[in-house]
Amino acid sequence: MADRGGGLKPDIYIDADACPVRDEVFRVAERLGLTVHVVSNGSRGIRLPEVDWIRRVIVEAGADVADDWIAEHVSAQDVCVTSDIPLASRCLEKGARAISSNGRLWTTDNIGSALAGRAVAEHLRSTGATTRGPAPMQGSDKSRFLSALETECQAAIRAKASPPVALWRPIEW
């Protein structure tokens, strides 16, 4: 959690096996002085810049192994980049921020309906129905992602730097 300058800043976790915006994450993290954890199962060779603030994490092959590692290590005020809805939900439960590669913010307000929609799609596929996958990435998606990531990282930095506010309450007699 210590940033490169010695203070406390949030970390960024990338669910990297199918992440099309790694380079964009690296640009934001470099500018803000954040550490990035690039988590993959190692089945594909992912080329990363060789800098000390990018940490390669290779987990065993298997369903959800990378997700489990991220969910175990992410903490409140960290940022997770993932399009995996269950992983986003697990990160939100720990107080972390979650953002998809197209710039959609996962929040406690929208994660429930996203999980429900995912369950319906899985059920339809199990009955033999054909469902559509995610839309292809557009240039506007990357732009929206960069803006959303910058906003979330800045908010996480502010939250990390500020102690929780103690609300004053009158003493009850």
C-alpha cells in the first residue's frame, strides 16, 4: 500500500487474462505514483513494462484462481479493473472500487442487477439459447475508461489520505 514516494496510496489490481486496457492503467498509475498488480493464470504470455511499480502475479491455472487471489488481497480504497461481475461484487464487499474495461463503474447500486442478469444469461445458455457476448471495444470505450479510472483513483487517494470522520452526537441523559 505504500506508494513510491513513501506515503499511503491505493493499489490497482488488474484481472489481466482478458483485459484490453492494461496500457491505459499503466499510464494512469505512473502519473499518480500507484502500484499495479497484474494478476493472471500464466496461460498466456502477457508482456509488461519492466518497472518496479508493476507487480506480475501469476497464479495456478483454474477457474477463478486469479479472481480469488485478487479478492483475498484487495483492500478498502484499492481499485480493481475487471469485467468479471462476481469479482467486482467481491471487491465491493471489501470496500474497494471496481471498474470494467469499458469504463462502467461497479457500485453497490448496480452490482445486484448485473449479477442477476449474468445468472439469467447463464440459465439461457444452459438451455441451449444463444446469448450475445460483450460488445467489441470502441475508441470511446477506452476514453470513457481512462476518465473513469482517473476519477476513481483520485477518489481512492483522497479517501486513503483522510481519516474517517467521527460524527458528533449529543450525550443522552
